[in-house]
Amino acid sequence: MKFQETQNKITENNVPLPENTPNEMNPQEPDKSEQMTQVQRDSVITNQDLPDPRVRYGFTLVILATLLFVIAIYYGIINP
């Protein structure tokens, strides 16, 4: 019996979530987004616009290797 009484007391003290949240956090009506113009649609970069990921990773590795090579020559680690 005591378990049911304490359970009822706990649920009576709970306040529903929507009453605790501000209106900005819990809007009553969905936001209406603005229409995108043609210029905005054209300026969006998608995965199809980018080169193959292998090309991007390869290019990054070549740049990094070149940079490390120049640093090694500068500090005298490699004598050309």
C-alpha cells in the first residue's frame, strides 16, 4: 500500500514538459521557411559537385608530403 501512495505523490508533483519550456523551445505552429532563389540554389555545393574522395585525399597527402619535404630540407634533415 505504501508503494502506491508514494508513487501517486511522485506523479502528482511532476509537471508536464510543455509547461516548463519557453515558446522558442517548443513552438506551437511549425516555422515557415523562406523560398530559396535560383541564385541560392545554384550556389549550394553538393557531393556531386565535388571530385572523387580518393582524389581529394590523394591531393591532401601530396600537399602534406611536399610541405614536410620542404621543412626537412630547411632544417637540414635532408641534404639535396
